[in-house]
Amino acid sequence: GIGIDEALRWFIMLADGIAVLHRAGLAHGDVRASNVVFRDRHQPVWIDFAALTPVACHEDARLHGTAMKRDLVRLGWLLRDLLVSGDRAQSEDPPGFVAPLP
């Protein structure tokens, strides 16, 4: 399993990626462990941007706020899974981590 320090490092890197999207006015739209792969054991990255939502374009401000909030809630589930499982769990809700990129 992984230690708490590594779990928190992974979470911070993933949260930074979501923050970059949000600052650009985008929501990932499908934050889950199955959309995380590893460049190497120590660098998780987001994939599958099919549900990417340009939140700045919604006429209803509540819609774009909801998309971003959903990203953050699901990101919290990822943290919980990392801390509770201490490894790359394979659960779907909250999600676990997938295998690294080849």
C-alpha cells in the first residue's frame, strides 16, 4: 500500500489539475478514479475529457457552479478512497485508482 504522504501528494497533483481547468472556465465533468492514470508511480494525471464542460458559457450561473462543485465533491471522494484504502482500490463509488500508463 501507499503511505499517507504519497496519498496526499497524489491528491494535491490531481486537485491542481482540476484547479487549472476551473481557472480556465472548464469543469472536467467526470472526476473519478477510472479517469486517472499514472505517468509513473508518482505522477497521476487526468484523462477522458469527453464530459468537459465550458462553464463560463452557461447562461444560468447555477449550472456552471454546479459543474465545478461536482468536480470538487468527486475529488473529495478520491481523497477519501486514498486515505481509507491506502492503495489503488478498485471501487467505483467512491472510485479507486487504475493501473499506470504503459
